[in-house]
Amino acid sequence: MTSPSQHRRPPAARGEHSFFVYDDDLAWADTVVRFVSDGLERGQRVWYSADSTEPGVVIDVLRRGAVDVDAARRDARLSVTGTDLSHLRRDPFDPDRVVSMFRAACTEALADGCTGLRVLAEMSWSARDVADVDRILESELRLDREVYADLPLTGLCLFDRRLIPASTADLLTRAHTIRAEPPGPASGGTGPLPVALAAVPMRDRSGIRLSGSGDIDTRHILRAALAALARMPGPIVHLDLSAVTYLDPGAVAVLVDISTH
């Protein structure tokens, strides 16, 4: 007889930090089932952090998708938590705490015999914390270098267009390195993001890489990105402007201001 572990797929490559944008429940359900199933097959511990969706609904979707929920939960391989238990909704939002939590959770999963940690996080709470959007961006950018770069953590941030303002979703999704796609034809919730200004993490050093154009329409993105950069730990942080195509006088003024503080 072949043991279940012999059927496991190899662990996911380190540093998989992806996002999924959707505007209908079918696209969400398909993606969640595939992502959770893949994690369990790879021997990872899977954690779903819900916000706008009741945990019971997530469990039902997984069961309908042929995921052996009971066995996975019994073996401490699957957990689904709601808003009240989420690290993300604590006030004030603290990127240092988030980074430490993910490192500890991944290390614990490895110590328990799992091949890594896989996290699905609903990001609808970010629509309620617009004042802290630069801190949320800081967290997304820092996670890539401080966690994903050296630990087997696979993350999927879920952005529901029906709940999250376009400006917030656009800012935060661009901080991810991978875009998850639904199976089959596009549902309408996963079309290309508009070309604007993006802040992308730099894995080889502490800092960010900006790409696109800086003008009045993207000023909020530039300010949030630079605010996140200013709070990154370390004696030196880097700002790569090699992929920036245009900076208007106002954008240059913002850059000068942040460089003098």
C-alpha cells in the first residue's frame, strides 16, 4: 500500500507571493479550492484568513470542491479563521507584528512536519483602513524580502472588487510578484490592471522599485510607496527608479521631500 505522503507533490518554491482579483463568487470559489487543494497535496499547512466571508461558507466551498476538510483539520493541516481571530485587523496596523507572525507560523509548520505554510487572506478589511494604506503597503513589500525570500511560505491575497476601492486594490496588488489566474475564460474580475505607477519589492536588498509614471493621477501611490520605504528597517534602504518613465514636477518634489527626512 502507498502512504499518503508518497502522493505528495514537491514543496512549492519559496517566495510565492501572489494576488487574485475577482468580482464574482464562482471565480473566488474555484481559486480557493485549487489553492487549498494544491497546498495540502504539497504537504503544506494551509490557513485561510477570512474577513467578508463567514468561515463556515469557506468550509462548505472546500467540501463541495472535494477537499477532505475534516481530515485536514484533524491533522492540524487546515484552519479557517474569521475577523475576530485575524492578525490583520488589530488596531493600529503594525507591519513588524505581521512579519514576525508569518515567520513564526511558517517555522512552526516546518517543526510540525509540514513542508511549509500556505496562507489565503481576504483583503476586504483594507477598505476599512484607508488611513493606514501606506502601512499595509509597507507590510506587503516587506513580507516579500523578510519572509518569502527565505522561508517556504506561499501566500495568496484575495481582493474583492465589490468591496475594495479601485485605488486601494491597485496600490496593494502591485506589491505582489505573481498574479493568480482563474481556470478557463476570464470571468470579468481578472482583466489587466491599468498601467500606472507600481511599487515592487526588491528581494536582494531592503527597498522598492518604482515603475510607470508619476503624475497627479498617481501621486497617492507615490506618497504611499515612499512612506512605506521610509519605515523599512535597516541603516540603508534603496529606491530603484530605473523603470520609471515619467515624473512631473510634483512627483519630483515628493521625492525630494522624502529624501531630506
